[in-house]
Amino acid sequence: MTSWEVAVVQADITAHMTLYTQAPIAKKTRVRGVLPGPAGAETVHIAVGGRRTFAGEFRAVYEMPLFRQDETLLSWQAVAFVRRELGEARPVDRAHTLLTTLSCPHPSFEERESAESLLVGFLYLRGGRMRLYVRRQDTPGVVACDVRLAEAGPAVIAEVFSRSGERELWAEPEGDPHCAAVLDLVH
């Protein structure tokens, strides 16, 4: 990878991690620093600690490679890694990860116009579930995809856009006026 490509990935992760400087990333732990790899290394270092933790006092510093087998480390993967190291991620944390992954990076208007699928809404449901409203170019209405937040990892995220086009899996919306069909992705 070129040094600019490394910088672009580091900037993406840095921007995403700023969310966790004021709100905990896990329990009472916050992100206290995001550092580029030394000497241009293709890594990122994420320092975590308490609200009043400063350089030299961190609870931990996690080093993550930015690329694995030519695949880029995504910002939500960095969050998931840190949370896994610190403790179990809560469903509410996974909701944010799920939503930001499906809607970020924020595409331009032109990119949205040419996209195959778009996340056009979401709704928290009882039982640790979330309904994601997806609009596809090849279907006339909105398809609601129900997911369980505790299972909202990379596999489920990948399924939301791809499986929302499989009409044979659709069910009636049962009183939801915001969609034409519902797809149950609760595993």
C-alpha cells in the first residue's frame, strides 16, 4: 500500500474513534489516543483508559494492522477488537456499529444515486432486535430487515443489503406502514 492509502485508513479510524473520547467504548473505558504506526508502519495504535487518563497512564495500547491479506481494517472492526479485549460488547454498542457500518462513509449525493441499496431508516425493537429499513434500486418499496443486535457481526452486516433483494425470503409487514416487506435475519 502507498503511504497515502495508509494515511487514508488511519484517518478513517481516527475519525470514528473520536466518538469514544467522550462516551465509553466499554464499561468506564474511553479512547485516550489513536496513534499512527511508528515510521510509517501499516498499523494503528489505540490507547484506552479512564476519563482522566493521560499519556503514560493508559490501561492498554492496542496495535492493529491496517491491512490483512489486502483487506482494509474498517473502523467498526477496530472498535469491535478493542471491546472484545476489554470485555463483552453490549447490544446497544453493536447497534451503533451496525448503523455506522451500513451508512458510512457518508457517500456523496452522486454515490447515493448510483448505489444498489441504501439504509433509509431503523427502529429498535423489543428483545434486543433492530429493524433496518433498506431501499433497493431493483425493488419498488422499502424492505425491513430484522436483526438481533447480539449477533450483528460482519456476517449479518453483509447479509442486510445482499439478502434484502431475495423476494422469496420476504414476509408481510404485519402492520408496519413503513415497508412493503419484512426479511427476518435473526439467526
